[in-house]
Amino acid sequence: MVDETTPRTHQKAVEFDELLSAAGDCGMYQLMTFLLIGVMQFVAIDAFAINFIAGSMDHWCFVHQLQNLSDVRQRQIAIPPDDASR
């Protein structure tokens, strides 16, 4: 039982500590979760890094029927103009 003269913040801290001790300390689940999160950071870092490392390429799709034309003429014919260029 908590004394009425005890400040409320101390009462909450005691309740939280009791909750933590009831939940358990560092067990196998907590350890595996911690390690899995750590491993996934190293696995996924290359997927995120490609956004910053890779350069932007001027790319257009190859159209077989236009292969005898120059690159500039292929782009003019095959790539539709955007609204800003009209």
C-alpha cells in the first residue's frame, strides 16, 4: 500500500518497476529480437544506399522498328512529349 504523503511520480515509478519485474528481464526473446534488428540493419543498408550512390541515367526504351534511325530521332519519335514541352 502506498502512503498518501508519497508524491505521485514515485508511485508511478514503483508501479512501472513492478511491471518490468513481472514481465521478466533479458530473456531469449529479447536477445533474439535485438540481434535480428541489428542484422537486418546491415542487410538492408545496401538497398537504401543505392538511392544515394547510383547516378541518374538518361534512359529510353528500345523500339525495334526505329533501330535504323539516329538516337536523337528515335527519342523524338518514341518518347511522347510531356505537357511542359507543349
